[in-house]
Amino acid sequence: MENNAILLNEEQRKELERFAKTGTHNVHLVTRAKTILALDRSNKKEHLRITRVCEQVGLSRQAVYDIRTAFLAADSIGAFLTRKKRETPPITPKVTGEVEAHVIAVACSEPPSGSARWTLRLISKKVVELNVIDQLSYKTVQRLLKKRNISLT
């Protein structure tokens, strides 16, 4: 038998089956669980070939190999079935806490002369004029104010 064969004990098998059949889980993770169950060689006279497993779970050979490698490297089934949280966002946000503070300060200040109240576009223009940020969409101002429950009326 090859050294990267998957041999599940009864408890592991039940945990994977329960995960794959019950609850609300990410489809990607359910597919991982089903793949490991298909690759399991314990208590089987004949195991499924990789090609058959690929057809059964609907993945490529490389994806099945990658899942098997990830399972063998994982500390536990729980760790294997949990997606790793991203440490940093893919793109650093342009609007920092400092920019947010300026937007809120402008929104709460007196409107410019000639205007009865602040509009989203006026706020974005004013923040850019103050050299807080190089450009700022009025939609971003809208999301920011909505998130903070600040109304312009």
C-alpha cells in the first residue's frame, strides 16, 4: 500500500459523513469531505481508482491529489474542513480611519454657502479639496455614512 493512502477510523468516517450530509456548509468543503470519503481505503476489499473518484466527486485529478495531500497534512478533520481566514485583504483599502473621520467631520459641519445641506458629492469634493485623499467617490461616502448611521437630512 502506498504511504499516502487514506485510512479512516470509524469516528473520522462518521464525522466526515455527518459534515457532508447535514448542516449548512460551504460547497467547497462538502466536496472535500466527499472526496476523502471516496479515497478512504479502510475496510474495503477494492478501493476506487483516482479516475473513478474524479468522476464521482466531479473534480480533476490534480484537485483530488491536492485534497488528499491537504488531508494528510492536516492536524485533524476539523482543521481540514475549516477554511483558513485571510490575514490581509487582497487590496488594501484606500479609506482609512483617518479618512472616515474627515468625511464624518465634514458631513456634520455647516454646509458650504449657497447650499442648504451637504450632499454626497459635495462631501466627496470637500474631502479631496482638503487633501485628505486623492479621490473619493460619492458612493464610498454614502456607504461610509450608512455604516455609521449618519443621515444628511
